[in-house]
Amino acid sequence: MHSFRPTSLATGVSAVIAAATVLIVPGRAAAAPESCAQWTTRTIATGYGVLENLAFDGRGNVLLSEQSATGASGSVRRLAADGTRSVAVGDVDGPGGVLVVGDTAYFTTGNSVSAALMGRADGTIRALDLATGAVTTVATDLTMPNGLAQLPNGDFIVSKDVGTGSMTRVSASGATAPYAPSLTSTNGLAFDRARDRLVVSTTFDPATVVTFVDYADPARPAPQTVIPGFGPLNSADDLTVGPDGTAYVALNLAGRIERVDLDTRQSCAIAHGLPLSSSVRFGAGPGWNPDALYVTSFLGTVTELTPPGP
């Protein structure tokens, strides 16, 4: 859910490659990614703007946070299982993470690189009532809130992969505080309820890391898995935790989906050739396959990944 835009993609990639020549240590080649059994890919939607994130509303729709190429305007879109498209919330400035809890869809706004670089605290967390369509504001004064997760006590965590101050905890009252400050360039967030820990991915650090944070004591040293490849060229984006406790991470620039075993700390790629993938979720609700992963991209596509048979 970081904010490379198609109009500036060549510039962004050039900058990343330039950084790679400085940061890669001579004589230490990055490990090559391993592949698991490959999942079958099927494109189910095209023609959207820059898609940052997705979440299923449990009512037969997937909610998509869509930005313009400049990031200046956007909306939260609905895509029904039968292909019908509609707007859930219009005129949203820089929509980022989307999180459905019961009858409410929470989403972030103000997710742009310019906000991070300028220190602009114009980001928010908003709540969409899925029954009535009413939108309320949960928190304000956030800087580039990108990923979004909720802790068991109801507090939210938002990530930021550009600039200082990587994660912020937001209480039910809207009060904010730094969270797990030792982590940098954080992006994807998902709470693993089976293990009571927050799963976090990093984007622009030299190594792509998936960290498991003890939410009750976020300052504790946390177990980590390093995904093969140079971090900025992987450009890890959003992630999800499946019913089996396994994490799945969208690698944006690398164009692949990585499976990360949270217990063994091993990883492998389940799908390649998915350029600028930004977010991934298991299907939920009428008409959606609960065993399949659905992937958004900055190219405006939604792709279904079906696991191999037994």
C-alpha cells in the first residue's frame, strides 16, 4: 500500500536501483526466492485506478480503496461477486487500508508520499456503516496512515513506510502514540488472533522482513522472517493471515505473492508475474471462494489465486 504511482513509476524504480548499488554488500548476493506449488491465477476485474487495498464486507462485495494516478483523489469502491461495480464512499483523499469488523468497514485517508515527506498530519481513520452507508471519523491528525489493523482491545494500529515514525497506535478515543518504534518502513498489518500477535511487513528497508510483534509488549524483541531479495526491489506491500495461521505477503515491485510460515519462519512464492501487487485477502461472504486469495494491483486489476488441489 505504499504510494508509487504509475505516472512516476520509472522514476521510482530508477531511484530504487540506484539505492541498491549503494546498499548491496559486494560479494553477498541476495538469496533467490523459493517457489511452492503454484496457485492458479485468474483476472476477475480490470479498469480501476490505482488499487491500494481490499477487504470483504461479508455481504457479497469486496471493498477496494482506489486512488487516482496522482493520489490526489479517490474512493472506496464495491465489487460484487457477479461483477457489479458501485461506489461505497466517494471523494476520499488518498484511501489506504480497509478493515471490516462486523457491520463496519474502517479505512484510512491521507495515504500519500507527499504527506509523509512534508510531515502533513491530514490523515484519518474513518468508519463506514455497511447497513446505512453513513461515514464517521474515528481519528484525525495522522501522517500517511497506510496499513490498518485492530488489536483485541479495540485500539487501531496504522503503518507508514516513508519517513520517520513508522507505526502509530490509535485508541478508541482517538488518542495516538508511537508503537513498536524499533521497526521502520512498515506497511502490511494483520492481527494473528490464534497467536495474539501483530504481523508486520517492511517495504523499503534493505531486507524485506515479516515481524511478529507481541501486541501487549511491542518493545520486546520480535521473531522475524527475512524474505529473499533486496528489500526495495521486493517492495513488500500489504499482507494477510490465513485461517491456518500462515501469512501471505504481496511483493509489489517483485510481482509475486509470498507465503510465510509464522512458526517455522520459512517462506516461498506461491505466484509470480503479478506486477505492482498491493494487497491480498482470502475470499469471504456470498459468492467469494474462501480458499482463494484475491489480489489488487496499482494497475487497477483484481486477481483470484486458487490453491492447487490435494
